[in-house]
Amino acid sequence: MTSSDAALDWQALPARTAPYAEVIGDPISHSKSPLIHNFWIEKLGLDAHYRAAHVTPDTLAAYVAARSADPHWRGANVTIPHKVAVTELVADPGNVGQSIGAMNTLFRGEDGSIAGTNTDAAGFVSPLLAAGWEGTSAAIVGSGGAARAMLFGLKQIGVTDFTIIARNALKAMGLLSQIGVKGRVIGFDAPLPPVALLANASPMGMKGHDAYAPDLSPLPKDAVVYDAVYAPLETPLLAAADAAGLAVVDGLEMLVGQAAAAFAIFFGVEAPREHDDELWALLTA
């Protein structure tokens, strides 16, 4: 745990007396979610706040219990490594635990209890749809919560040919089965298949993690390379794809897309996306 994460320990954060939401994870100090949500809060003039909270796996259940008793808490975005584990701790009105198997957004349900949903899937596919991408094959790196959302989202937009690149083949095959798609699992030492989309759903390439830098030559020239990592914004994977002349999508696209959906859940108002150019400038400064 870094000193920055220690300073954000959820148990030591000050109590709030106005509506607030937060992002939880381990690590968490790198998160850009507070910048995004507080930017929108300021633009809308809301009496609210958004912050980062460091939650370790062994305190996740205690966090959920504590926030359920806090009347000012409006919700939380959930990041690595809690997206799967949290499904066992909260209500699931949309049945995303069964359909996706991961939650990235917590909120207070109608009965006052904490419930969960997933905005990652929509956030992931939105830039692909905006760019007019119509591929039918994809390779996804990783088999965690982000990979589950990617598979689910791609299934919804017509992708039928899936490859998962993972170290744990059994876990990855179980993921394909749970999402209800056909595909194959390969290891990191296997050549990439000639897919229309390569998407990194793992923390590889993030600051403090090993890079993911495969040989991209098997990909067709019109393939898209998409990296959910946004710290750094240009990962080794995206740098290699750009050098190879492939289209790229960076992690900010997915981050802002899923954040906008979560913002509406937390605060009951749509995120002011008309200020995206200004927000992007802040995020990439």
C-alpha cells in the first residue's frame, strides 16, 4: 500500500454532512473518478461531493455495512479488485450478478439497503458504437470484473467470436459460459488471433504493473486496440498499436462513459456532457 492510499483509508476519512459518493478500490490513489465527478458537480452547482476511499479486500464487507448506515452516502464506483466480490454483499435488483458476474456501481436502493449494478458494459461499448465499429470478433485480455463487462457489452452489439487471453484457463472458460458466449482461451505466450478488436481488461500496463506488449502483427490493418487502463493514458499496448497504424481507444473513453451513467444514479441528474472538451483537457493535463 502506498502512502497515498494509506491517507485515503476509508475508516479514517472525515464524515460528510452533505450528499456524497466515492470510488473504492485497492489501490485507489491513482483514480481519476474524483476529478470527473467533482467537475460535473461544480458545473451543475450541486451541494455534493465525490472522493476516493481506499478499501482493502478484508474490509470490503465492513465498508458496505458502514455506508449502509450513513444517510449522506449516495453510492460508490467499484474498481480493482472488488468488482466480483461485492456481488455477494449487496442487493442485485437488475440481476447483474448472474448476467455479468461483476458490479462497478453501488447505490442506495428504494428500501434503503445498498444495491449494485454495472455501468462498465455500456461505458465500454459506447466509443466503439460512436466510431461506427461493426466487428464480430474480439480478444479480451484478462478474466476479472472488467473482462466480464466487456464480454457482456460486446455480446449485446453482435460480436460472436471471442478469445480470452488469460493465465487461468478454467476461470476464463467459466467466464465465457456465464456470459453465454462461445469462444476459446489462450495463454499469454500464444500468438494473437486475427480479431477485429483487442481489448485489455487487465491491470497490465497500469503504473506499478508489468506491461502488456504482445506482437500485434497478426491483427488485421483495420483492427481496433482498446485499453481500459488510463494511468498512464498511453500504455505500452496503445503506443505499439499506434506505431503499427492501428486504431486505438484509450481508457478515458470507458472511464468517462461509465462514470456518466453512475453519476445519474448517485445524484439523480444527468452528467453535463456538453463540457466534455474541458473535462478531457483536465484529464490529460
